[in-house]
Amino acid sequence: MHRTRFARFSIVAMLAAGGCGGPEATPAELPSPPIVLRAGVHCPAGFWPASDEDVGGWCSVIVHQVTGIRLRLIPGGTCTIGATEHETDGLGFVPSPNVGFWRPVDPDDLAARESPAHEREIGPFYLAETEVTIAQWRRFAAHAGYVTEAERGNQWGRGGFTLRNDGGRLLRERSDDARWSDTLPELGPADGFELREDHPVTQISWRDAVAFCDHFQMRLPAEAEWEYACRAGSSARFWWGDAVAGGATCANGLGSVRRPDPWPAFPDPYPLIAPVGSLVPNAFGLRDMAGNVSEWCADHYRHDAYVLAASATAPRDRRAPEPMAEDDSGYRCIRGGSFLDPPIGCRSAARNGMLRDQRACDVGFRPAMSLPRRTD
């Protein structure tokens, strides 16, 4: 897979000036009742306000008028990014490509990609409350006439990595039939799975995710922004604390049904993909930041990125992603872990990489947006 492993309005409205082009699409529903903002509070063009609260003069929760995506304003601040020295102790195993086979953690490997911990200054930005759903991607595909890399094919062919039930053991393999509208074509109700419109969209390459964001004047979050938003002020292993058991209501990771003994597992109720927003939010109001599906970030992936970042003499503002390296290998960052990852892969500091043109049943995305310039 070439991957390093371990988200009611009833009125009809058109996009405001500065919105996206393309054919007309049925707008998403507005919150009910509609929010009336106080004087001096702003809502970006192309969005409806979903809260009467503000942060620095910007509406704290907004809804995209075409897709219905809810974004929350993440306040700026300084955060320690990366893993602490002993945070993986007792977590035991990381997954190999086939689900059901694990190998012991290599502390040196984790330290190389997640250390040293270092401070970053993060500017305020908007981030989607959940991962983009199948229904939201369907609106984009209709609005833009977009066909994904899994559908049209590239050097890897069509489809992507999916799962097959081999006598009760889930195996990861490629399928030419896998696509965003059928991410697990080999599984069905008999296997305890039925795809829903509120499931996170997957089988989406990095380029597909960028195309979605560009079309709607959004972007992918920078890796440091993603971790800052995930932690939401926490310095623990997970955003809820250090205890794996806390993930029962917070994370859809690899559960006890498919784990080898003995090692920790999340006691969550979802054996496979969960509908977005099924579990409790973190302190910033974001859901599914640990598990469910891994999420594309803007940055190219480097194993030694944190060594380079820590060499700076002062915290750097990460309101925009770093530029791509000239010798870019084609790998992009994915964060958060997925329903196929044990707890060690769902930590706030866990970072992985995947080729930007690959697709998988456990990789999706959530869009971000920089604060627009105000003219007042």
C-alpha cells in the first residue's frame, strides 16, 4: 500500500459573491431558527452562521451553503507538538498491512517520526467539525462534475485498498471496484456492514481531497494545525487523557472484537466505519479526531520532519502549510488513526504517510479554512 501505518434550514439560497463556480446545486439546509449575528460579528461568504457566539469578531460555528459542512473556529495559541518520551509504553503492537497480524512497537521508529516534541504557534483558523461525509462528497461531485482517481484510474489502476472477509478474518487487499460510493465492495449486511450517507467518505486520494477544498475555497489543514486542533489544550496521549478505556465514547479504533491478546483496545461499539459525529467531541467541539478514518493533511510527509521543525530557534506560526520540498517523494501526511488502528495509532501525536495518489477504505479528510481578510 506504500503507507506507513500504526472525519435546519428550509430556505433556498445561492452562494454569496466569491463562492464557487459550476452548475447550480441544491443548497444544504440552514440551522433552524436562522442565526442573526450581532453588529461587528462576521460570517465568511458562502457560509451561514450556526452560532451567535464569536471569537475575535468571527462567527464561532459556520455551515457551508452547498455541502452543509459545519466548521468551527479554532482559536490561535501555542502548543507542544509531538510525542513525549514514554507515551507509547504499554500500548504493545502496531498493525501490519493485513488486519489480524501485528508486530511489536519499535520505539526507535516511533521516536524518529514523532520526536522531539516542540512548540508551535498556531494562528486561528476554521476546521470541519467532522470528516466529510458521503452525502457531502456527493453534493460536490454533482456540483463540480468531479470524477475521483479511484473511478477514472491512474498508474495504480482503478479502485483502492479495501477489506475482504476471509472466514471471519478481515484481510486488506486492492479492489478495482472500490470507490467513494462503495468503499467496502467485498463486505455487506451479512458481514455487519452497510454503507450510509453519513459515513465518512473514503477511497479519496490526496489530490481528490485538494480538488474538493479548492472548489469551495477551503484547504486541507497543515499537520501542526491538525494536531493542535486534536489536542484542544491536552498534552496527554489522547485528547481525552492517557487511559485507553476513555476511548469508549471518544474514538472508533480497532476494537476488542479483532484484537490479538493481550494488548489494549478501544471498547467502542463500532466494529468498522462509524457515522460521523457518533462519539463525543473534544474541547474545541471537533468529533472523530481519534479513529474512524485517517485524515489527509496538506503537508508532504517526512520521517524526520519534527527534527527539522525543532531546529528552529523560535515557535513558528502555522496558519498556512509549509511549501513542498523540491525532492518531494509523493507522500502526504495522514493523521488521527482509523477503525483499523489500535490505540497506539490513534494518539494525538501519531503521524503517518501515504502516497498522494493512493486510496483506501480507512482514509478520508476534513477541510480547513483560513480567516478571510476583513475590510471594515
